[in-house]
Amino acid sequence: MAKESSDRTTIDLFASEKRRGRPRSNPLPREQQLRVNKRNQVKRDKEKGLKRIELKVSQDLYDALNEKASASNISRSQLIEQVLQQSIEDIC
């Protein structure tokens, strides 16, 4: 019987070594966990109709955005979206 790396229920049946301490809370290796989490995040964003935009900004602007977002009690992403929306409305 072969061991499947994606098998989440019987992963401990074929363990070659016993470890002391608290058992792992997630049987997948960290790299695989990150891949699964990213895939789920992309799926959630797609269902919400969100699109990804990436940009690079200076450290000063980054800090200012963080401060303004925390003062407004919203995420940095929401703040950037609001600023872009206002800019588009001002242009039109």
C-alpha cells in the first residue's frame, strides 16, 4: 500500500518515526499549506468579483497608507480602493 501525500486521514499510519510532544495540527507540510491557502484565497476573491492589482510605492507612502487606514479602521486595500474611486470620480 502506497502512502499518498494528500491523504489527510491516514497520514500517521505510515509514520516511520515517533515524535514527542504535541502532534501537528495540520498534516500537510508548510509549503503545501501555503499553496492550498493561496488557492482558496484566489477562489474567494474570484467569487466576490475582485481583481488583483499590484504596485510598488515608497516606504513613506506605504507608512502613510497604513496610518490612515488604521485611523479610519479599515484595511489598507479598502483605503486604496476608496482613493482610486474618488480619483476616477474627480476625473470624470
